[in-house]
Amino acid sequence: MTMREKLELLQQKRAESELGGGAERIKVQHEKGKMTARERLDALLDPGTFVELDRFVTHRSADFSPTRSISATAW
């Protein structure tokens, strides 16, 4: 794979990560009058102050219990 192909693949993966759970899930959020998590971060934080780490990491958990919570931390 050439360097140009690697960069194109990286750009493609970045674009896919922007969609989060997919275009349909974003549409459902908007229909409910809600913003996506990424949109909330963009609205809350000043431009250029947030750096997303591990953008391409996916989870392998099958335990989606409603009693479990997830939190985001920024510094």
C-alpha cells in the first residue's frame, strides 16, 4: 500500500468516525430535538481546545446494562 493510499484510507476512516453510530442514528437524534455527542462537544467547547484521543477505537462489550454509566473527561 502506497503512502497516498494509506492517507486516503485514514481520511476515509476519519469521515466514518464523524458519523458515530451512522447517519440514521444521527437523524433519529435530530428528530427528537437532540444533538449528537459530537455536536454537544462542539457547542460546549471553544474551537481548537478539544483533542479526541483514540478516535478509531471500537468497543467489544456486549453488556449494555442501563445501570452502567459512561463519562467523558477533558482537561
